Amino acid sequence: MMRLMRVTTAAALVALVAGEGAVVAGAAETADGPPALEEIVVTAQKRTEDLQQVPLSVSVMNGDDMRGLAVSGDDIRVLSGRVANLNAESTFGRVYPRFYIRGLGNEDFTLNASQPVALYYDDVVLENPVLKGMPAFDLERVEVLRGPQGTLWGKNTTAGAVHLVSRKPTDATEGYADVTYGNFSSYTAESAVGGSLGDGLAARASVLYQHRDPWVRNEVTGNKLDGYDDVAARVQVQWKPGERFTALVQAFGRSLDGTSTLFHGAGSDATVGVLPFDKYDIAEESDNNNRQKVTTRGVTLNAAYEFDDVTLTSITAWLTGSMFSVGDVDGSPRPALVNASDVDGLTQVTQELRLASNPGGPFGWQGGLYYFSEDLDYWNTTANNTFQTADGMPGFGAYQRARQRSHSGAAFGQANYALTERLTLAAGLRYTVDAVDFWQDSSSFTPKPTDLAAFPNFATDPFYKVAGRGPGPWFLPRFSSTDGRWGKFTYDGSVAYRLDEQVNLYARVAEGYHAGVITGQAMFDPLQKADPETVTSYEAGVKGDFFGRRLRTDLSVFHYVYRNQQLVAYSTLAAGQEIIRLINAKGGIGTGLELETKLQVTDGLLLGANLGFVKTEIQGPTEVDDPRNPGHPLDIAGQPFPFAPRWTASLTANYTYPLGGGRELFLGTDWTYRGDENFQLTSFVQPQFQGQGYWEGGARAGYRFGRTQVAAWVRNITDASVLTSAVNVNGYAGVFTNPRTYGVELSTHF
């Protein structure tokens, strides 16, 4: 703990020099000196509050800054590193972002996986992986809530929540249009318009289109891969017939046609030779193995009625989606190991009713009911063409057809009481029940007996001995099913103390709950079941505005304890095939800090810095298969969590130079750091599954006249080529950072 406090002190000194800037929407003029930093409003506690008054660790990025970071066509993963102790990665391309907060996350990539970091869009959870990739556009802000959020935000928020808040309709007619063009023939067009329709009605329509030409060369065929066309739209209609009642209806959708994640093969073996290992090149047997199509749509209704003393809020949502994705998961010129996934039926329905006291007086409260339902149908097929049968059939493969029905219900409440003008206590409680039913048909096919010479390990593979099946041309389909029923009380409590007009102190304890998980892996351990995991988190922090609100510094320190932590482990069959297992570790712990500062140096110069540190450790004994000696256990106790870099950091600088007459020049740069990390539980004995720390930067410069601006931009200035993930499937393969992109932008507001 003393070491942590020394790190905290050093970081604070750095922050006082650097500051943080990109998350500030603007500045309010003061009587003398540079302008003050703007007050940031959040809804982290389901109420509209000043960020500096909220007794938990929250980061905010406004929508304009988010659009500037994604100017090259990047998706929501641009938040990674730019928010302290937030990491994000994907092995499903632009579809399936997986978030990690304070080192907590889950790299499970099955199509029914649930993550301990929840993603919300306008108070509606996007639970299934297919829904999580919904583009972030026309946003007012993004809120990142760290630590368990189970009381108000529900299940599966043991690590925290990411909340995207869209711009809402107003009576004023306004909007914007933004167009960018860059290398790889990439372009983005984003626009929104809104205003009054009369009789208490207001509307807003938003649209986003992103395109990139393929840019990764296939060394085998000479063709290129990794292009996309991504379209998203949202229409909102708000009805406010009087002062008390408001109803907002949203309809939105997305259509993606592109390339799934490209896995770049590396290393050498007797059949392949040395492979290219560069993000601009890949060696795949076929160009037809990486097609990805995604469609999602939804409708939500957010209605609120304000009584004299309380407000009743109802949030209803219906979402649906489908996906077809094919990927060559070894990225090598050997006959491919191809995985195809298809979500051909997904429907999610949620309903929340919340009753809350209106502002005023020392006592405040809120409580409600929540319901979640998901209906999911999907299939997977995997074929390894390394060993061909006499009639050309794949030598080894599997087929899985699965169906999952999930239901969850909860009752929750939270209350706060101001003991004095400076001291406020708060506490909350939630009870959640979950029910999951899972059915699966799966089958496997293998070489014919006459072809076993090409697959010598088949007959003795321990998996098939356990399965009780001998060699043959086909395995018969097998049906399996199971269910899970769980329930859990979770809680939180906090104390907030206003030291003076500049400084707020807080301490918080919270328990989070992540429901149990059932999944299938086709021919490999047909059904797997993990028990629920819980985390207890302890957090303390200080939030301060200094020098006339020109310097803002927020610091939090935390420690958490995990029980029954859900993890993804890998095992190797005698035939060399990697299989995936879902396990519960005995537990885990994490300790760290977040430091965020921003400094308005002059009227035109805004500086910023974020710093995150977390040390994670798996508790044991927790055993997995030893990759160096398949079939033998390896204790991973003492190892860090996967995708949990100890250090994350960001630096920003923005400068504007007025020219008079509403004209100005502007220049900005931002840099993020993502530290060393492990991609798998066994990375400590497999160094190739360790990611190296790296910096990635961007810059933007332009000319603004009135409400119109032109700019030049560049992302990944140094063209950093670093692995962000790696898998061991039919050989080692990795996923790279995006390429350096650059271009021009024209935008206008009206």
C-alpha cells in the first residue's frame, strides 16, 4: 500500500504539470485570466449531477471529441487507453468489442458470452456480442463508470459500465454535417438534424456511413482484405405536452458488410516454412474465408412523469440482430482452419420502472423493478483442411447448432441523506434472479479409415477415448441441454464529504454479481457451465477544482476481491487441436489507481493527462492444462488477469489561435499508452502470448470560420505495429493495431 501511495503522489505531481483536456466540452468565461473549465454533467447514479459531486470513479468524453478520435473510421475501441484503466479488444472485427476496466473483463468469444463490463446506449443494455458493436455517433457524451455498478445498472457490471448518451431532440432547429476522406480510400460521412415539429413535438435524425477499401495484401492470392461498409441511423421523436410528462421514442439500426478479424500467422513448421508477420501482409489459403455481415435494429421508449414529489420513469426496449461471419483463424498458407458463425435469431426485450424522489431536502431515494429477456439462435462450424480425405472432404471438423433463452429480473433501491451541508451518506441494495436454458446439437466429422495414415494421432487422441467413439467417416449428431438458476443480493454504500468549495472527498464499497454462464464448444466438451462470480470493491477518491476552476484533478485508489472468477482456458488434444474451456478460478484480487487532470493554461491552450495503474493476481490453487505438456495441470495462481496491462496513460494538447471575425486556427494532438499485457492465462510459460507496451498518437490541425471548419488529420502517427491479441489455433496467429491513416475533414454546424 505504501508503494501505491508513492506512485499516487508521483503521478499527482505529473498531473499538476500536464493536465487533461480532451474530455472538456468547452470553457466558461471568467472575469479575469483564462476561462474556467466547464462543469460536466453525468447520469452515473440515474440522476443529473455534477461529475465532481458523484462519489465514484467516472470518466467522461464528449461526443465531439469522440467523433474526432474516430475520424479515420475507427469504432468504439478508440476509448481504449484514453480512459484510465480501460482496455478494449476484439477477435470479431467491428462487431464484438470486449471491454476491461481495472483489469476485469473476459475474453470469451462465444456468441452467447456475457461480459463483466456492461455496454449501455441511452440507458438500454446491449447484452449480446452482436449488439455491442453498434457505432458510436451523434453522441452528447460517453460515461465510463468504474467498479461494481450492480445496484442501479444491474447484473453483469462487476467491472463497471460504459454508457453512450446520444444527443436528444430540442425545440431549436440545429444540426451538423461532417465528411472526411483519407488513405485506403476511406471516408466517413456523419450528419444530424433536429428541431421542433410543433404541438410539443421535437425530432432528431442522425446517420453515419463509414467505408474503407481493403488494405491487407494476401501473399497467397495477391488480393486484398479488411475493407468495410458500415451504415448506422437513428431517429428520435420527443413529445412533451406539458411540464410534467416527457416521452422519447427512438428507432435505430445498423448494417455492416466487411471483413472479419484477420489473424496473421507467424513462426515456422515443417509444412509451412517462414510466414510473413506484418499487419500489411497476410498469408491465407483463400480470400473467401473472411466475409462478415451484420444487421441490428431496435426501438426504445423512455417516458417520465413528474409528480409533485416524485418522478416515475419507464424505459422499454426491443432489439434484434443477425450476423454471418467467416474467418481464417490461423492466417497461414497451409490449408486453412476456417470458422463460420451465424446468429440467425436474436431478440432482446428489457423493461425498467423507476420511481425517484425529486431534488430538494436532505433526503433522496429511488427504487424500481427491472426485467430482461433474450432469445438467441446461432450456429458454428469449424473445418481443418490440413488433412484432406480421398474425396476432398475436410479432414477434421465440427458443427454446432445452439439455442439459448435467458431471463433476468431484479428489484433495487438506493437512498442518500445529507447529515450536514458537507457530509452525505448513501446506500443501495439490489436482488437479481437469473434463468438460462441452453440446448445444443453438435456433430463432428473425421477422416475415413482409409485416410487415417494422414492423421496418425486420431485413433489414440484422449478426447475420442473419453467420448467413447472410434474412427469413422462421420460422427452422429448428439443433443445436449442444461439450465441454470441463480439469485444474488448486491449492495453499495458511500460517504461523500465536501472539504471546501474546491475539494470533494469520497469513499465507496460495492459488491457486484455476474450471472452464471452456459456455453457449448461443438465437439469439444459439448456443454460447459461456470458458476456466478462476485466482486467486492473498496474505493476512495478526491475530486478538486483549483485556481478559479482552471485546473481539475480527480484521483481514486481501489482494491477489489473476486470470488469464483470466470476465465477462459485452453487445452491441447493429442492431435494438436486447441480447445476452449470455461472455468471458475478460486478468486482474484486487484489494486490500483486512476488519475485524471485537465488544465486551462491560457485562453487558447488546454493540456491534459490521464494515468491508470492496476496490479491483478489470480488466486489459487487454480489449475489449467499445461501447454508445454498437454494433459498435465499447471497452477496459474499469482499470474495477472488476461488483457490487464498495469499501466495505461494518455496525454492531450489543444491550441486555438484567434484571427478575429469569428475565424481561428486550431491544432491538437493526443497520445495513449497501453502497457505490457498477457493474452492468455498461460502467457508466463508462452511468451509469444504477451503483448508489448506501446504509444499511439494522433494529430489534427485546421481552420475554423464561423460554424464551418476544414482540417487535416492523422491517426497512429508512428504506424505502431503491435499485437493487440493472439490465439493458438492450428498454429500461432495474432491481431495487429490499425494502420496509420491520414486525411482531410470538412464539417459545419447550423
